[in-house]
Amino acid sequence: MSQFEFGVLFDVDGVLIDSYAAHLKTWQICCERLGRECTEAQFAAGFGRTSREVIRDTWPNPPSDEEIKAFDEEKEVLYRELIADDFPHMPGARELIKALHEQGIPMAIGSSGPPKNVAVAIEQLGAKDIIRTAITGADVVRGKPHPEVFLKGAQGLGIDPSRCIVLEDAPAGIEAALAAGAKCLGIVSRGHTWDQLHRAHDRVMDDLRLVTPELLRRIVYPQYS
């Protein structure tokens, strides 16, 4: 590895795809079927974490593991149906992935989402043969803010986490990146504010179209010029 080589770890929801509205709608539909309420504030507070952890940590009298699994499966099938006809690409996502690939910069996914959702996103972004490894909510024991997802992503790239940069839109994801020892660029998306992302090495942006391989390299290696 040369002096300034590095790896990029992408979160999916809120970074590569603008999935906030579709996820909110599916949470509300499925909660209503169970006679439970899901306000937008409640949804936003857990966005970026695995469904099972949100349910166990926040629902009064949470259902059994089997019931949580059934709820989650129903919710994710509905989500994929909602985005099937009009996939919510984040502006600049395809272009950034292409630019990184052209420079030989390895990329991985580190998402709390289920494997099928992540696979659909990778396919829709035209990155099936580009993304080197994808770590999903099914691949970790502990979700964000625990660093497991990004530690595994860096391992899949064969690069030390200290030489990786994570692109994240959620406070829990930023904490996971920092706990893994990686650098982090915060991406402001629906449901989150600039202030919530301030821990991202004071590097926060609200437009992925402004992110370049050179910018990411300078964050990983401040001495790079």
C-alpha cells in the first residue's frame, strides 16, 4: 500500500439512497397493524440502527424475538415494494462511486439494513462489480453505535480502519466509525441536522455531489497535498 492509499466505507440509507420517507412510511404502516404508534420523531431517533435494537430498546412490552423477526420481514418487503418503481438515488452517489473506482480506491458497505435492501441499493447504483464487500445488519451481533460493522468492513477491504473513511448521516453511525478508529465525513440527510453530526471530525456536508476522492484523501491524510 502506498503512502496515501485508503478505503471508503459507505452507509447506505441517507448517504447513497434517500430512503427516509419510504422507511418512515413502512414503519408507520407496520406499527399501525400492531396497534402501536410510530411518530416521525420516534422514527428519526432510531434511523440508522437495526430494527431489532430499536424495538427492544424503545417499545413498551416489546414482542418476542419471533414476532420482531416477522415484523421486520414484513416491513422490509413493503419497503422494497415502495422503492421498486422510483428508486431514491442520492444525488451524486453514482458519480462518487465511479470516481473512486477510477482511482482504484477500494469501497465497502457498512449498513444496519438487511441484506436484500443493501443488495438492491448496490444493484441500482450500478456498483455490483465495484463494491468489494458489504456488511449488513445480518452480519453483526451489535449494531451501531458499536463499531463492529465498520471493523468488519475495513477487514473486508484488507485495510486498517485508521486508513479508512466512513460516510455517515446518523449520529449512531458516526460514533461507530470513530469507535472503529476510522475517519468520518458526516452527510446531512432528512431526519438529521448539522448539529447532530458535529462529531464527524468537524467535517459535515449536505451535498454528496461536492464530495471527491481528493477531499476524502485529505481527511484521511491531512498532510496530503
